[in-house]
Amino acid sequence: MLNGVHFYHATIKRVVSVFGTIFNNIVVGRHSGDKISNIMRVPISYGPRAKFLDRMNESLENQRVAIKLPRMSFEITSIEYDTSTKLNRLNRTLTIASNSPNKRTSMYQSVPYTLGMQLNIMARNQEDALQIVEQILPTFSPEYTVAIKG
């Protein structure tokens, strides 16, 4: 269990990165009749919504760079143990040791967790926010599964 051997697989970091990548290609444009102009990509970054709201409410003389709207942010909201996908904890997987190809090591079954993520949309006007939402909602029905290469 906790035997003092260091390991780090960057799994949570990878999940957060993939979540942000899903929403990386959202664009908004200005509509006038049947013409669309001023099409721009909506920036997305990791961070709590409160951080961006505080930055927008700062006085103008203290701001270094203005925040460009519309924009999206996302953050981890929860990490919960997932009992519905739990497997027998005594299952073991044999792997080849990294330092010696002839030596095998075993690893017990991993423990399932669910990461809760929150996506925030900030826009100056409702039209921009609705354009963003309309590009996101059709993708999720009601969930979206992503395969990540290890």
C-alpha cells in the first residue's frame, strides 16, 4: 500500500487537460441579417470563476490587461469515490519492470474515482453566451466519453 515507493502517472492532470481541449474550438460571430462577421475563437483557461469575476470588477487603473469577453473557464469541483464501477480489489495486473525487461512486477486493481468538472461561460451579451451554449449542448447526450492514451 503506502510503501514509500514514489509513483506519479499524471492521470488527473491529463483528465483536466482533455476536458479543456474538448471546448477549445468554440467560436462566436456577429449576425446581421444573413451575414456573419467578426468570427472569433472563445478563449478557455483553467481557474475558478470567482478569479475572473474579481479581475473584471477591479478598477481600471489597477488592471494590467483587460479581460476579453466572451471567455470560458473550467475547474475541478469534486473528486468522489465511484462505487458503481468498483472491481475486486484483489485483482492483480502483471507488468514488466522498467529497469529490467526480464523482471515482472504486480499491481493491485486501481480504485475508481469520478472527477466533477465545471465549465463557466462569461459574456458581455446574451447572444454570445447562447452561441456558445448551442455549440456545446449537442455534443453531450447526456454524457460524453473520451478515450485518453496513456
